[in-house]
Amino acid sequence: MVHLQENGYKVEKVDMTEDALSLQKEKLGVPQELSSCHTAEIEGYVIEGHVPAEVIARLLTEKPDIVGLTVPGMPQGSPGMDGALEGLLEILAFDGHGNSWVYPTWQ
């Protein structure tokens, strides 16, 4: 949340029970195996987990035909997480048919 706020995003925090959050993720189309700790909606896209702000900005500029982006789990060193990132941060795009693929972060 702080990472997004520091990058100019207005964030509205909504506390939910674990059951309510699981139902919300299902409603939004987040596959269980791609789930993470935080779920957000922005301009019709779902952002799951610790997706970097610059990748969200690119998503909103390009507007691909996907449900959203995810960083499954809580990788150490990802935006908002302590520690050093080991290797590359794998960001996945996913659609409404259960498909996911690495979202290219180069440009």
C-alpha cells in the first residue's frame, strides 16, 4: 500500500475477514494458485500482491485484454516487502479462462 501511495496512487484500504477476501478474489477472477496477500482493483483491472507501481502504470497505458496482474505469494524484496530480491520478480498476467503467463516487464 505504501509503495503505491509513494508512487502517486490513491489507495483505499478495506479490511476483510479471510473468508470475505477469498470470496472477493473469486468474484474478481483471481485463480487460487495466483493468490497473494493483497487484492486491488484499478480501472477495471485486478492487481494481486506486490506488483510494482511502474508495471501498473504500464498496464494502465497499454490496456491489454486481461483480467489483471499478480505476484503470487509474498516474495522477499518485492515492493513493500523487506529483504533483498533474489533473481527477477516474476509478474504474471491472467485472463478469465484460467490462463496465466509472464507479463513482460522490459521496455
